[in-house]
Amino acid sequence: MEIHVNEVTVEIEDKLLEQAKALLEPEGMTVEELLRQFIRWCAENPDLAEETLRRWQKEEQKAEKTKTNNMDKEDISHG
């Protein structure tokens, strides 16, 4: 069986990367190892991965909307 390997580049904000490292280090894991495991999990569980990723996307959109609304309220109160 022939194995094909692809290189993936992931851009992560510095603050988020530092938070991830702080959480993973005590577990003896690196961010790279976690990403490899996550990609493997997605490949092995495509239906669950799709459902989970869509849920996370909706949660992120909701959080961004809330953040934007809060910033708008601050502008109004300071304006």
C-alpha cells in the first residue's frame, strides 16, 4: 500500500497558539501532534466531523456577532 503525504500550513494567531501550547504541554503533546490527530479523526469520522465543524462554525459566527454588537453599543455610549 502506497502512502501519500501532504504538507499543510495552518496559520494561528500568536495569542491562541500560546494558549494551546500552555494547555497541551502538561499533557506532553504539541500543537502539531494535536492537529495531526484532529485531521485523522476528521478522516475517520466524516459525518461526525462535518456535524461538529458546522456547529463550531455557527458558534463562532454567533460569538463574532455578539462581539460586534457589544462594540457597537460601546461606540453609542461613548459617542
